[in-house]
Amino acid sequence: MNKAKEITIALIFIIALALLYVGIEFLKGKNLFSHHNIYYACYNDVTGLSNTTPVFTNGVRVGIIDGINYDYNHPDNIVVRLKINKKLPIPTGSIAVIETELLGSVNVNLLLAKDSQHILASGDTLSGRIDKGTMSNISEMIPTIAALVPTLDSILVSIQSITSDSSLVRSLHNAETLTANANKAVNRINTLTTPAENLIAKLNSVVDNLNAVSSQLTQATDEIDAKELASRLNTTIENFENVSSQLSNGEGTAGKLLSDSTLFENLNKVCTDAQTLVNDIREHPLRYIKFWKKSE
């Protein structure tokens, strides 16, 4: 009875170890129950590459790195073991590219050949290539960046000296004041635009009235007979000429008054006598009062 318990405990322990191994491999990204083909690729630098590094093709994960071994017989030659899904046929001429992303993570991208009709068998060797991508460009830019650092430092010092200057603060304050004044001016202009608009409306109405008057005058002038008006003016001028001629020739009463000197002298004498009589009445009024009484 004790022996059976020991066997049971041993079996449970072995099963637990097996499950632990399978779990650890599963966490590493390995699937012990799937079918894979094994391929190899050679590189001279596998920095950042590790077991369980995923292998992609066209953005889809198709396998993992299953092992990395240094070939001591051939220095600078590192053999990488790739475990690829058995469902993916790999044509001859395909390339396994180690790519370094911007954040430093490393992936293997499998570039499948398109023109080849031959398929690699499990255990064959792929062409290996290293593409550092953006990291390579950054490393090439490091000398240029290093040369620019002193210039950037001097620029930063200049900017700091400018920003710490009190005159800059005063200038900003003045700019703020100018902006506020400009806003006030705009508001005043807005308040003035309303009377101006009213004035413009009134001027437009006046112009309309003037246009109406002008049209009426034009209509009135169109209705006047110019020939008839000219005829009447000529008749009036002829009448004035006849009157002027009669006056000049002494015709009529007005003409005789203007041309007869005797009549003028008599009228002048009558006026003189009348003036003398008025003066005498003023000087001797009693003389004429007695005359009026006798006559009564």
C-alpha cells in the first residue's frame, strides 16, 4: 500500500515537472504541440536578438528564434536557428532580416522570394541580413548632432539672457497696453459706424430725391416748345424797341415830356413858384389867415 502511494506521488511529480516545462516554454513563446520547420541563418552581429524573438513576414508572426550559436570554426559567424510554421512554404532566395526598431527592440523579418519556384526544405539555410533602420540613421547623425551641441548651447544662453532682461517684460507690458488701446479704438469705431451708416442712408435718400427732381425738370423741358418760346421773346423785344423809338422821336405824351424843353421849363417854373408860395406861407401865415376870413 505504501509502495503504491510512492509510485502515485512520483507520477504526479513527473507530470507536474512536465507541465511546468510546457508552461515555461509556452511563456517563452514556444508551442510544443505545433508543427514547425527548422531553418538556419548566419549573421556577424546579433545584438539585441534572443531566444523567443518573434519572426514576422508581411507583419504576421510566423515563428520564433529557437537558438543562437557562435560558430567557433568560422569567427564572426553566428548561426541562428529559426522555427517557422510548417504551413508557410519558404521559396529559395528568401532573406531573414534582423531589424532594429526605434525603441531598441529587435525583430526578424522574413522576406519571401517571389520569382523562385523552388521551396526550401526543413534544415536549409536562409540568407541573413542586418538592417538597423532608424537606429542606423540616428547613429550616423550623432557626429553632426555633437557638432551642433556647442552652437545650441550658445543659442540657449542667448535666449536665457534675452528672457531675463527686464526690458522684455516692459515691452510685453507695453504691447499688452497697446492691444487694449487698439481694442478700445475698434470699439469706438464700431460705435461711430452706426451714425455714419444712418448719414449714408439719408444721403442716399437725398440723392434719390435729386434724381426725381432732375427727371421732372427734364420732363418739363421736354414739354416746352422751344420755337414758341423764342417767338414770344422776339415779339417782346420788338415791342420794347418800338417804345424806345417813340420816346426818342418825341411821339406820344411820354415822348413829348422827354423831347420838349419848353414844357420842362414851365414845369420847373411851376415847381419854383409853388416852393416860393410854401415858403411865404411859412413866414407870414397871418397874412393868409386874414384872407381866408375876408373871403368867408
